[in-house]
Amino acid sequence: LLVSLVVIVLLSVFGPALVVGDTWLTLMAGREIVEHGLPRTEEITILGQGATWTDQQWLAQLLFFGAHELAGLRLVVVLDVLLVVLALALTAAAARVLGASSRSTFLIGLLAVLAGPWGWTIRAQTAALPLFAGVLWLLLDAYRCGLRRRLLVVLPTLVVWANVHGSVVLGAALTMLLAVTVLVRDRAARPLPLALLAGAPLCVLATPYGWDIVAYYDLMLVEAPFAEILREWQWSSPSATTFFFYVLAAVAVLLVAVRRCRERLRLFELLVLGVTLVGAVQAVRGVIWFALACAAILPAALDGLLTRPDPSARRFNVLVSSAALGGLVVALVVTLVRPADWFAQEWPERRVEAVREATRDPSVRLLATDGTADWLLWRV
């Protein structure tokens, strides 16, 4: 029900708001790959001319560009929303499999949705959301229920993730954290955790760029040159934008502090919450990973406070869920028949025409603002 409602609202109300500057950058880069192959040198912009271009996100860019070629911007929006919903569904399923009630899963899941709304916009990162949720589910299940061979699925998932978005570093770190935690807990050098410990960092390097990807991560993670300019790379200072994140963080701290709630969590789950919380406070871009981790882990802890069992109302649940699914179908159909300019209404076409007119003279050089640069790269 929660997942269906999220889809309906995103498609019906916030469709145009999902299209941001990074959307155009993602589409533009996907087009470049299709037309010229994987880039290695920047030849598109004036300021970046000749610089090294390590396009780590190439697979996500191809995915979104392919959707655009099939049905335009409307399908790009639908794809983005479906990826978001898949991530939320996986975290909800993980919470239920770990023993949480449906009530607690809904309450924490709703708060997680509100905590990082900018994380649902169309960008390469969106394709990594279900990968994070899936890997997290496998890791949490393995720590609670015992390590099985299916846990090795994490490694090929990390390989795919390594070509989708740089957040694979977090996925690899959590995988290694699980391996170390299990090795310390069991006090035995078991083959499976050792394979995860050795394999996870190698998966991060499994890209067409080979060892050059190391320089990319060094640039992006160690004193990134644009960290002082971009809001999402700065620490999550209290504001209206981060209000629900701090509410979620307060709930997480409260549940961990209450003994009967904390006893429902395992050591690895506490470590995941701690790692993702630190990342979320350090940078706004980390909030989305903390929100998804909370959606999977905290419902079981909340059951320590909400001790009453889930109410039994099968007929009512079927009725409400059917209505939600019906609304979902309507929202999808309406989205697919909307004109493309409805989604790009915040990006006036007159700017494109003005730029085209000005640049008929080959000697003209255009310096675009941060808000229009990616849009113009895509359109012109």
C-alpha cells in the first residue's frame, strides 16, 4: 500500500520535479556513449576541454538514455519511479522477513520516504537504490539466519553497481563489515566471509576503466574540488530540507537507546545504522542510504515499543490495496499519455532557441549557469 501510494504521488504530482540538472547530464552522457563509445577525454565543454573523463556511471546513463529513446521523457520518469519503488519494496520485504510487524514497517517506511525526497529525482544514483536495498537485505539476512552460498550473489551485484554509481563503495564497505563481524563473532576463518572480504573491494574495480577508476574515487571521495559548492556534498545542517532526516535520526537513536528495542537488533545492524548515519550527517547525499537502511532495520526495533500484534482485517486490507493498485494503474496510464513538455515545463525552450541563434557564429563561446548547463548540453 505504501509503495503504491508513493508511485501515485510521484507520477501524478511531482513528475516535473523529478527532472533536475543531473537528469540532463545522465541523458547527455548516455547519448555520448551510444554515439562515440565510452569517454576517456572531455571534449564537450569549454572549461573541461582535454581533461580526463572517467565515466563511472556509464551503465546507468545507458539505461536512462535507452528509456528516452523508446518513449521519451515520460518513460524516463516512469523508470525512475519504478526504481525508487523497487528499492522501497526490497527494504520493506527485508524488514518483514527479519520479523517486523506490518505496522512498524509502514511507520518507519513512511518516515524514510519523507527523509530524503531529493533522492527520488532522476539521476544515475537512482539505478543504484535497488542494488543497495538488495545487497543490504542479503547481508542482514545472512547475519541473522546464517551464511549460505546465496550470499555470494552480493559479489556480482557489486560488479554491476560498480558501473552504475559511485555509492558502490558503501556497498562494498558494508559487505566487508559483515565479513569482519562474522569472523570475529565465530572466531574462525570460514571461506565464505573471507571470500566476501577479499572480493568486495575487487568488485569496485571491475569497470572498463580498470585501475584508472582508483583515481576517480580519489578525486570524488578525498577532498572533492566541488564539495564546497554543491549543497548535496556539504554536511546536513538543520533546515526545512533536512527536517525529516533529523526526525528519522532521532527515532533511530531513541530505539537504539531503549533496551527492549535494542535487544531486537543484532550487532551488524547497529553497525550499519551507525555507518550510514555518520555518512548522512557528513553530506546531504548520504541521507538516502541512511533512510533505506532504517526502513529495513528499525521496524523490528520499533516492535519493542508497539508490542500489540498486527490487527487482522483481511477484507479491509484487500479493499484498500485493490484501490491503491487501481490508482497506480491510472497514474501510470496518465503519465504515459502526457505530453513530453509537461515533464520539462521548468526548462523553457526559449533558452535553447536563444543559444542556437547565438552560436551560429562558430567563434561564439557560451558560459552557461550551473542551472542550465546540463540542459543545454542535452538540447544543443
